Amino acid sequence: MLGHPQGCATSARVLKKSAWFAALAVHAACSGAASTTDPKAPATADTASVSEPAGSGTAGSSAAPTSSVHTSASSSVHNAVSPPPGKQAGANLPKVELVQVDRTKPIGKAPELSISQPTKNAVIPTTKAATFEARVGIKSGQLAAGDHLCVVLDKRPCKRVDDPSKSIPLSSLGALDEGQHVLSVLARRATGELYRTGKSAPFASVSFFVGKKTQSVHKDGAPMLFYTAPEKGPAPAEGVLIDFFLANAEVRSGVYIIAATVGGPGIESGVGMLLETDRPLRMKHAREGEYLSRLTLLEFVPDLGNSKSVTTVTYTSKPVGGPFGEVERSIFVTK
């Protein structure tokens, strides 16, 4: 069943699965370290204020108030995770680092995706959930050779689908507890990069229920963050791809940004970035082993401060929350 992440209170925790994780980037954002009032503001201070002089107390004064507006943005990413025993970084190996890269330019018209089963707000009896067959498809357009569909139940790992004409048992996508679930489908290139059409992407999603209709945790139209980890294998020369898609919203400074953190061999203390565009990441010089990664969606919200003479409006980034506000994945690199 869908559920809310535990929010800022747990954003700095280390995953029990491994010590390889950098989580404090989100802690910085939760503490108001990323602030702005203007999407195009430079990264300097972190306040935006409009100042008005207090009245002189003289009756009939006609002096117009003066105002000054200062807009800016700042962000910081902190990482603190103890290196796992016996996994110290090699002194002679190149530095493992995260870089944001450009997307592959689309060629031709992108496919239009659909979900025909289950239908919107359908209620699937508990006794039939395990054998229920989901159906996704391509309404128009086509995929290039090697490209495929990525089918996601709630925010579980993507299931690769090469032949959309075949139905998919819901039970093959993950556990089906009683309550609300969301089935989504995206198109993915052979390289692992998600299809894009400008600022959007071929995408379809439907909410349904198992057992009985309950109170909705996810509401239609709410932002949904998807992150599909690369398949297990050697690191490509251009770096390991970390790609994502934000449905129903746009990644843009001053509106929504994403805190990305990764920890593993060579970066045991973790590295983090705040992403203000929807360009994917590449992890350069990745080493053999497991990397743990987390993407967290942050939204800028106004925080008003008042005094007798100054009104200060600070836009602070805070976790969006909800079932699709954060995604964690493991990345396995082999020789």
C-alpha cells in the first residue's frame, strides 16, 4: 500500500542495509539551507525582503514608503557517513564524482503510452489481486530497437517490458496490500535514459485499490518522482547513468528542485547535489560494488517574517512528502 515517507526527521538517517549512503543533503534543505525568491536569482545570500520605513507618527504625512527588494538563492550539501570496514578508497584510482549531463536529443515523434487495465479507481478483490493481469501499451508511435517500457507499481523498481502486447501479472511487480496503489509506465532507451518530449515524457499512470476503496494517499495530479536505477553491470566509459522523471511538475529553480545523494566505493562519505534542471546525472569513475542512491523532491514555499519596519519573504526548500516525494535505489557495478 502507498504510504508517506517519514520526512525531515529521518532524512539524515543511514540505511541499515549499508553504511554507504549520503543523506544529509536533504537535512540541509530541511533546515532551510536552500532558499530563493527568484528562479533566476544568483547563488549568494538566502533572503528576499521588501523594507518599508515605519511611520513617523506625524498626522497628515504624505511621504510615500520606499522599498528595496533583494532576491537571491543559496544551497549547501552536507555529507557525513562513516566508511564501511575494509572498503577504503584506492589511493591511485581516479576520483568518483557526480556530474550533470545533457539529455539525448529526441529523434522523431515520441510514443504515446496507455494503461487499459486496471482502470482508474478500480477495486480489485483481494482474492484476485495476485492473478490480476495489468495491460500497458503504446497508443501511437513506436520504440526504437532495444528501447522498452518501464512499468512501476507504486514506487518500486521498474519492470522492463519489451513486448507491451503481453499482459503483466500485478503480483510480478510487487506486494499488493489492501488499499490504494498506483501503476505507472514510462518509455526508456536501451541506454537506460528515459524518453523525453521537451519538458515532458511519454508517461501514463492510474490509481486503483485492492480489497476495498480506502482514503487516497496519492491524489491525481500531485508531483510524482520516478528514478530507474541502471541494470547491474560494468560502468560505461561515460559514467553510470542516474536518470529520473518528475510527473505533474517541472524541475526548476525556485519551484521544485531535487536533492541527489550517492554513497559507495570511492565515495564512502557520500556526495550530494541539488538539481535545478531535469538533466540526468553520470557517476564518473565508478568502482566495483554497491552504491546506494536517493533522490528527494523539494518544493520552495514562502516563509513570512514581519517587524514594525520590515517584511521579509524567504522562500525555503522543503521536502514535498507524499508517497512519490522520494526514491531510493541500489546501483550494482561489476568488473
